[in-house]
Amino acid sequence: ENRTVSLHPEFLKRMQKMLGNEYEDFIKSYEAPRTYGLRVNTAKISCEEFEKIVPFPVTPIPWIPNGYFYPGDVRPSFCPLYQAGLYYLQEPSAMTPASCLPVTPGENILDLCAAPGGKATALGAMLNGSGLLVANDISSSRTRALLRNVELFGITNAFVTNETPAHLKDRFPEFFHKIILDAPCSGEGMFRKEPRMMADWEQQGPEYYSKLQREIILDAADMLRPGGKLLYSTCTFSELENEGTIQYLL
């Protein structure tokens, strides 16, 4: 099956212009086998102990200290260790943003677009019970999954909110030491995993999300303490969204 057949011609044209000589490698990546990953909850168990008790094969992810690859024929969500909150199922690329944010126990941390909880649970584990984690999402249905994962990970110094960024900034002016903003986007990086997202891209493309991202990142900046750090990430290739948002903030 050729997965690139379903991709919109305008998307392919823009990627070819953006990538140049690397375009063919990009197309080939759509046919490569998917990688699967999990992240150990170091607030409950060390990586050394996890490696001793995990009942299926795992291989360390080189750039994630507590991340592991696992084979595609394994179903780790059925494992009791997962139900006990000892690890979170997450693609290796999705683990990267939270791992890049230097979190120190005792700090106030905000995950502004947090559901279903991959980043929030990682940040909560880094705090190790000290400081405050606010995990927010604008979707009430997705917030329920976020709350479940935060509770499953045993993060006691966190609370979950279901608010707009504009409302939150009025309550938390210059409050957070660190903020992670995995902004809503056109999802171009997800086309390989979820081909159905192409339909959403055709209805609401980069132009729509670029405007939304600019609004959100400015609200986030108002909640950041002087000298604090904001990590911004998306799962899109669109230059309009990524570069445009950062240039607008600067």
C-alpha cells in the first residue's frame, strides 16, 4: 500500500520545495515500519528496576533518558505494569519536547495544551512531588483522559484545568517558571500515522492554525515569570505555522 497516494498534491508540492534533495527520503519514510515507544514513570520506579521486571523486550531510546522502544507485536497496554502507572505509551518523537525542558523540583510548571497527558506526566515525574504542575486543556472530553493519566502516574502536586489560555492568564500572571506549549496545529507530522487527518487539513489548514497559535503563545508568555522558559512545539511541517508564530512573538 502506497500511503503517499492519499496526500494532498499541494502538501506534497510544498514539502518538495521545502526539503529539496531530502524530499525522496521524506517520501520513503511513509513506507518504513512504525516505531513504538514507552516512557518509564521515574516517580514510581527507576529505569534499572523497570528493565528487570518488564515482561517484554525493550531497547533504550538514545535521546530520552527514560524512554524505550518496544516491538510492534507487543501489547503493553494489557500489562499490569501499565495499569499501575509505571510507564506511559508514547511515540519517541512525542517524548522529545518534555525531555528538553529543564525542570527543577520546586518550580511552578504549566502544560498549556496537555491532553491526554504525555507531556504532563513527564513533567510531573521531573518535579518529584515538589512544586506545582498545572495541566490544562481546552477540550472537556480530552481533559478527562488527562486527569486519569495524572492520577495513574501518582502525581500529587498537580491539578488539572479545563480553561482557555486567555482565562488562565488572568489568574496566573507571571506565575510559572517553565511552560510547555504543544500548540494545536494542522497535524502534518501525523499524516503517516493517521491518514484521516488529511481531511481536517483540507478543511482547516496552516492559515487557520497559525492565527490560533499566535494567540495562544502570547497568552502563554503573559504567564511566564521573568527569566522563565517557554518550550513551543507542534507536530506540523508548515513553515507558516512554526516560523510565523515565533516571529510574531519576537
